[in-house]
Amino acid sequence: MSSALESVLKARIGTERERDRRGRTDAVIEDIMRQMAQDGYATIPGAIAADQVAWARSELEAIVENTPA
């Protein structure tokens, strides 16, 4: 799997968790990387804020509404 992706995940997840919970952080990253390798995608809870999710959803809905069937 991409070492760049792994670096981003470590930076993102590592900054959100206390350093004494590093083993847990590494396990989360390993799970995400395993999902990516197996399924080609992974869900990452808390990766983006709720307002970003709402914005993305509205943009996607507009695209779907304007796409011919």
C-alpha cells in the first residue's frame, strides 16, 4: 500500500490521539491499510468534519440530479 497514504494517516490520527495510546493508533492505521488493500477503499471515522460531509453530500446530490438517467 502507498507509503504516502500511510504517512498521512499517521500524521492525522497521531495528532488526534494521545501519545501514550500509540499502540492503538498504529492498530487503527493497520486496519485502514488492510481495508484499502482488500477493498480498494476504507472508511475513516472522524476524518472530516460534519460540515465538510454536508457540503460534499450537497455537491454529490446536485451532480446526481443533473446527470441523465
